[in-house]
Amino acid sequence: MKFPVSRAFRSCSVAALATLALLAAAPARPQTTEPTFTFHITTTLIQIPVIIRSANLEYVPKINPEKITITIDHSKPFAPAHVRSEGDDPLSLAILLDPGIGENDLLPVLGKELEKAAKRSLHAQDSVAIYALNCSLQRVADFSPANPAALHAAIDQANAQIKQHGPCAKRLGLRDAIAQVAADFATAGGRRVILALSSGHDNVSNISTEKVYQSTRDLGVAVFGIAPEVAKDIDQPTTYAGFNGVMHLQSPIDTGFNELCTKTGGIARLSPADTLASSLSDFIKSLRDRFIVEFPRPADTTAGDHTILIAIPRSDAVIRAAGIAVPISDAHTLVRPGELDSDGAGSPPRK
């Protein structure tokens, strides 16, 4: 069952609403080398990356992890089994360049600034892929270990491809592109993240925001966005608050794109071109600062979508949790609870 976020927020002072998709188990479970799960799991625990930020999204507030509560559907709130910082967990990061229908002044400086940010914030165990969106989606560089100089070169190549195409008679939309990029994470390890350099404006995609959310959720992908401070494809800019809380004359980030980022556990922010390196470093830091909330995999819940409410009572912090998809226990594990399957993912013992 799904219920409106507004209703969920009335139950406590701050909460993050995510969706847990439980997948029906197949009758037979042959060994396979292909990944069967779309989240990080240690035997019986589900792990969800959660951003906890101050009300203006500027910094990580001081919190007591013991106060975090989890509610699944209409269950009573319960404490996580464990909460820890994400720290240097390996990342799988896809960077998507979207020029929009006008000019995105972040793209010309992105290669140089990403190289700077990568030297400070990315590690050898992190993998990065580069995509360019113009008339169609081009994968310029496949997932490979983060190398600052190689990333600079890939961004320059992506920008060259964007310029080469010129005006498009028919253009692929941002939501369609994000769905295609998310599909490429099917075999990727690490914490899965898409960063779109885009204002988020999209009136040509065939897929809806909700459908994109479902596809990213099922693959455990969080979507983040960095938008140009002045979106030049919009005629009437308005006053809007930047990520650092300062008021600027600019066009707001597209509402649907902001909603997608929020629901997948990400943040959409604004950045001027001359501080893009700092914005990129802040983006990576926001990943390192995430909390990994662990709790037992439900043993008796039916297949389908279920809501997860992660909350800190009596706090004004902003919480954003990624959605995930997990398999439910099959008949064998329900009859013999606590016994591990051949893939090491048995259900927790039932009391």
C-alpha cells in the first residue's frame, strides 16, 4: 500500500518515505553468475543509504543514530539493527551531461573541474561512467576505476559529441535518458548513483517521473542533479534559493526532476560555473556522509510495493532514503527459518 507523503510526515517531525519492492521468489533457484539482488545485503540484513541533512541541506547535523526509527507499511516503528556512515564504500557513478534546449554553462568547464574534484574525493575502488545526451544518449566511457585525467578526457569527448550534433529534429528527453542509464547498473557493484548536469526541464520524454523512479528504485540507484545557476533555456527566470541558502536570480530546477532526486534519495542543487569544482566535491561528500541503515529482511511480507518510513522523532533534519527491491522468502525458508539459501541470503529466524 502506498500513502501520500504528507500523511506520513504528520506522524513525526521528520521522515523519509521510500518504497520497498518485494519480489516473488521463483519456484526453482538454480545457481547463476548474474546478480539476483539489487541492494547490498549481509546474510539477513537490508541496507539502505540515507541522507540526513540540516533543514537548508547545507550540512550533516549532529544526530543520535539510536533515535532513528523504521516503519514498514503500518508496522510499529522499530530500531535499525545497525547504523553506520557510508564512508569510503565503493561507488558506481554515472555522470550524465544534458545541454538542454539552450545552453548549459556548466558543461564547458566540467572536465577541468571534475578532474580537480576526483583528485580530492574519488578513490581507485570507485567506478565512473560518462554519458552525453543530445539528440540521443551516448555512452562515452563505460564504468572503469576513477582516474582524474581519464575523466577529464571523457568529459571533453562528451562535450565534443554534443557540439557535433547541433540542433535536433527529435531529441531524447532527460527522463528517458535516466531510465536508460539506470539499466546499465544491472551488473554494477558499489553504491549506485546517477549525477545529471542538467536543469531537469523535460517535455519530450515518453516515460513518466513515476516510471523512472520505479526503474531506479528497483536497481537501487540514487539520482542527484547539479543545475546551472541560470537555466538559459527558460525565458522568465525567477528568484530561487541555491544549495548554499543564498538567493539568486535564476530559473528553478524542474519540479519533476527535483521530485525524482528526492524520492530516490538524492539532492538537486544549483551551481554557478565558477564554483562547480566545489559543488562536485560537495556532491561526493554528501555520498560519503550518507548513513547506511540496516534492518532484517521481512520474512512474511507479500510481494509488491511496500512503504518504508525512516524517521528521527523531534528533529528538523531532512532525511532522504533510497528505494530498493529485494526478494521475499520462498516456501523453503518459511518452513525452515534461519537456514541460509545457497546464495547466502536466508531469512532471519522468526520469533
